[in-house]
Amino acid sequence: MNNTLAEALSSFVRGHLSLSELRSQRGDSVTMDFDDRRSREVHFAPGSPLPTVGFTRAEVQGALKRFLSFELEAEELSDWAAVIRMLDSHFDLDPSDPDPDRVWDVIDQLMAPEVSGDLDRGRAAEVLRVLEGA
């Protein structure tokens, strides 16, 4: 396992690393093309296993809170969710979460605002309340 990549993915999901910083630290294992939100792509290098990183509902709530406090733009939040969803086999949601489907549904909504509706701060606050209510 590539510890540097594991650390970078862990820092990214926790909001300590931006997408551009993640891209610069990912090594040769994975390439990400997020220049067009409608056609985001992730490619894996053959023979380069990716690490698995755990995350919790709290990280999703933290991302929403960073958006609500203007630390993230809507596109950055969407890209954050897209990385988690596109690499979902490498991001393990805490198995003790009371409603993992709800967490993944929120990630899907954040990832694809063109499908689920534009993400503004009012909608983000509503989604955060849903996550906090479980």
C-alpha cells in the first residue's frame, strides 16, 4: 500500500487537502480529470493498488459545514463528493454508522447537483440537518 497516497486520501476526505493538492500528491497510481464537472474521470494505473481509507458521517458533515461557512465553493464540495463516490471501493464508511445509505445518498446529491438540484447554502443546511438527525 502506498502510505503517502493513503495519507493524502485521508487528509482529503477530512478537508485538510484540496483536490488540486490531492492531485499533486497522488503519485502515479491514479489520474483524475475534473476539468469538466459533467465528465469527471478517474483512471487507475495497472498494477498500482490503491489504499483503502476510512471515513465517517462527521467528515461529510464537516464538508457541508465548510461550505456553509464559505470555506468551500459549491463546485469544490461537489468535486470532494465525486472523488469519494468515484473511488468508493477505496473509501470505507464507518461500519457502525446508523444509516450508511443516507450518508451515501448525501454524497450522491453533492456530487451531482445538476441531477439533484443546484446546491446553495439553504439546501446544504437542510442536507446537514438530515445527516444530523439520524
